[in-house]
Amino acid sequence: MAAERTRPLRGSGGPRAPSRCEPRARSRAPGRSLRSVPRGTRLQEQGTRERRTGLRDLELMLEMGKSSLGGKFFHNLMERKDFETWLDNISVTFLSLTDLQKNETLDHLISLSGAVQLRHLSNNLETLLKRDFLKLLPLELSFYLLKWLDPQTLLTCCLVSKQWNKVISACTEVWQTACKNLGWQIDDSVQDALHWKKVYLKAILRMKQLEDHEAFETSSLIGHSARVYALYYKDGLLCTGSDDLSAKLWDVSTGQCVYGIQTHTCAAVKFDEQKLVTGSFDNTVACWEWSSGARTQHFRGHTGAVFSVDYNDELDILVSGSADFTVKVWALSAGTCLNTLTGHTEWVTKVVLQKCKVKSLLHSPGDYILLSADKYEIKIWPIGREINCKCLKTLSVSEDRSICLQPRLHFDGKYIVCSSALGLYQWDFASYDILRVIKTPEIANLALLGFGDVFALLFDNRYLYIMDLRTESLISRWPLPEYRKSKRGSSFLAGEASWLNGLDGHNDTGLVFATSMPDHSIHLVLWKEHG
């Protein structure tokens, strides 16, 4: 019996056409099974499908937001409850994508954005792309980088932002170094960075005034009736000795005469609070009391004018240099001559009594040393009461006496400095060797007024000069009037000297230079007050 052909029942396992609602099965290439596809490729294709599905969902939500009903639904629902949750989920998904996928996502979002969103994006991108490295770096590393910048660049960087100004202003070492480079004295115990920034700003102003020849001002002292030969300055007071047989003590800040006493003709003066010591053209030395004007001691023994005097109350010793080629050592209180030092062959125009600060074969730190100078030589003597004591050392710049020394001498216990026609000579007092010779060929007859660690004060017939000793260059000059010339160098002097070792914002005040004038007045050059 032939088999009966039956029609498959509904719901049986026989084949049927796919529904429109069901996805079509993906066709495969002949001979290629799913198992033959590499696992990495399958995962990449799966990620791509998921990403496209997410983008379609996002498009759908944006489309809903565009419609009135959908927009109302989107706004009310997302803003009130679920926006933050939705944003967190999107962020987590976005962070899990590769860089290429992130870029493609952003491109798609930009294509869906309107003018408001694009403007918002443009305004924020500029800020996001600028990385503030000074804000991101550790403070120590920021300070290290700032040390490589010059001060003017640092000041410009302070204007970038409040954060930059805060970081730069907090770097103490940067501003201390900037001050040192300008020749400013630094107290390392002060670690307030803002303090040193202010000091630098003050310093740069003063240095600019020096460069522009605007740091000084002038004044005059009027009171003598004859030529003024002798000047001495100390602690804001200036003493002047004149041919009118008087000596006056002036307050430089006010220009007022504090004391005026009758004396002999003065070729040299030195004073303290109680007394005045004068060297005279009458070949004598005298000691006077300021308060009464009385002469308390009279030292006789020289046979020529006395051009220089110095004394020390602790040692009770007075020394004098004379035109008779000798140096005399006196008992200050008794007025008796203790010693006469010979060996000079020219007028002794300068004597200096100073405590030694270095050790050598001939002296120790703390020993008092006497220096005397004439036209060609500087002699170094021990201070003692023995008769006919020997000269320790004789210094000169030329053995044949072809080069003259200027009648000024600087000795601080460590170095001896004197000027000549060839320049400035500096000797090491420990070894007596010449440490340096500072040549100034462009300026003739440059004379020394003061010498420090950082600056030197010099002058010639026309100008007052400041030299930066670190570079040996002249950084400022100031015009001088036709002052009275003196071969002995007693009619002009330097004022305050502490700034020569470095300015500090407080020592650039008071007297800089004083000289006597043909009209018997005293011409003063003073520091101008800070602007």
C-alpha cells in the first residue's frame, strides 16, 4: 500500500519561512564555518555592533528630545531623576572604548549638535587644551625650573595668572639670587620670599637710577672763610679743617654746623664724639675737645707739615705722617713720641692704623698694623714701643719708580688697595702678593675713593664713577664741579662705605662724596631717596 502523503501540521518541527519580525540568518561564505573565524575578529565585530546599537539608541533619544511630546518626556524624566545615572552609564561606556572608537563617537555627537552646543564646545576646548604645567608640577620642581629664568622674565610670568604669581612669589631662592646678581647683600636667615621679591623690585629701581645717572643729588656746606684742606666723615657727620684757623663739624643730613672751634691751620683731621685730632702745616699734631674747644694735647717733633693722622683709643696710640719723610708713633694720652719710623724718601701722605684679619709669617689675626704711603711705596710696620723697629714689607708697582701711586690708600685688614696711572692694584695682606690689577685705559688719572667686595668708588677731574668689581666695568658716573685739587688727597673723600660691599636697600643713603671748592664751600654728593 502506497504511503499516504500527509501535510505537515502547524507547530510541527518541519521547515517554515522566517517571520518579518525575526532577523535573517547571516549568510556565510561557502566552505567557511563560524568556528573558522578568529576569536579576535569575532569580538571586534561584536564591539562594533554594540557601539552602533548604542549610537542608534542615542540618536533615538535625541530625536525624542526634538519632538514636543518626546522633548517634554525627555526633559522632565532626565532632569528630575535619571540624568545623572544616565550620564554615569554613558561615561563608563565611553571610557571603555578605544581611542579610535572615542574619536568616532565624538565625531558623531558633534554632527548631532546645534549652534549652542558647538559654541559651548569651542569656548571650553581652548582652556582644556592649554596645560598649566606650573600648576600641575610639584612645587619643588616648579622652583627648580624658575631658577633658570632671568628676573625680568619672572616678573612677566607673574602677570600670567594668580596661580603663577603665587608660585613665583613663593620661591625664595629665585629672588635672593636675583638680588645677589644686582650686587645686593643677602641675609640668608630671612626666608620670606615676598620680602626678597620686594627687595629685588627696589634694587632694580636703584640700579636703573645708577645707569641713568639719576641716583644722586648735590648740596653745599657754607661757613668757612678760607680754603678747606682737611675732610673726615663718620656716622653722618663731616669734619672740615680750614686755613681760617677753625674746624667745623657738620650734620650732613641737615647741613647744620654742630660744632665750630678755633684751631691751627689743618692739613688733616680725624674725630670721635669727644675729641678732634688735627695735623697741621705748622708741623704739629693737636688734640681738641669738642664741647669746650680746648686743646688737650700738643704733639711736637715733626720738621715738616703733617699730612695724615690716625689713632686708636684702645692702644692709646696716635700715628702721624709728615712732609719730613717720617712716621711718628705717639702716646695719645701723654703726648710723648714713642717711635720715629724712617725709610720713606717722599712726603708721607697717608697713615692707616688697622687691626689685621688674616694670618701670615709676619703677623696674626688681631694684631694692629700700621701702613704708611708716599708717592711710590707702601710700607707695613708693626706697632710696638721699641726704638728703630724694622719695616715688615715694602710694596710698589714699579721697581724703578716710573709709576706713581695716587694719594689714597684702602686697607680693611685683609687687602691693600691703591690706585696708580696703570689702574687699581690689590694686594693680599697674608702673602703680600698682587691679586689683581684692574685696568682702566679709557680714563686718565683715575683715583680711588672707596673699595668694597662688590663696588668701587672712583673719580677723576670731571666725574665720580661707580665700578662693579665683579665685571670690572663702570656702571654709573656723576658730573663733578671744578673742585680744589690736592696732591695729598686730603681735600676730597668718600662718605658712607657699607654699600661698597653690596647694597641692601637701607645703606644707599647719606653722603657719597665730598670735596672742597675754590669758594671755600664744601660740595656734597648724596644718595637720592628712593622713588
